[in-house]
Amino acid sequence: MADVTHVEIFDCTPEQFFDLVTDYESYSDFLSEVQSCKILSQEADKKIVEYHVSVIKSFKYINEHQETRPTEVRWKFIKGDIFKSMAGHWKLSDQGGKTRAEYYAEASFGLLVPKIMTQKALAVNLPAMMKAYHKRVAQLYKGEQ
């Protein structure tokens, strides 16, 4: 299993960022690797979400998301094509009217993939993903602060 932790400051409130990260069905609008994302079921603060992703090859997986507005979103792997396990979270807090967002993800692949390759796969997409979130925040919330 490999993991990655990263902290970013986003130019929006924690409530706004929470709305962004829980709008799963809009992920394909701004995250280039996400082909589609669909909420399969939801009850209260729990959602089952199916992802269709293309990173080197196309694959799909289903996660359970537990949401605690506006401070945390946790996910855990249910089933999918490529992963053996996956879990993670966004932890959000106010930092002077902006959002301090801690992103954590851990994953292992069902194939015989060495830990160093798994770690690289998790980390290599992180800068592009964070850049996409910053761009989306600017598109959605510019001038609302």
C-alpha cells in the first residue's frame, strides 16, 4: 500500500470548497482524468459514487463517501477494476476566510505492482489535480469572497 498527504490553501470558504468536492457528478468538467462520475445511491451524509477514469488506461471503481459538512469528506473503496484497496479524505478548515485543505489518499492495486510504482501513481497526478481544483475555485467563486 502507498499513500500521499498534501495540504493546499484555496481562495474560497470551507463551505464552498466542501460543495465543490462533494459535487461528484461535475468532476469530469474540470478533472481531466475523470471521464464520468455518477452517484449510485445516497442517504443522509453517505453516498455511493461510481468513477470512470482514464489514466494510461480506462477503468472504473466505486467508493463510499462519508460527508461531514463543511469540514470533512472521507472515502473508501467498495469495488473496481484495478484497485485492491483505496481510502482517503479531504479535511477542511478556515484559514482567514480561505480554506486549508488536507488531502490524503492511500491505495493498493490488485495487480502485482510494487509499492514504489503505486506511490508514484498516487503522487504524479497530485500537482495537476490541485491545479485543477484551484482553477475550478476561481471559476466558481471569483469575486464572492
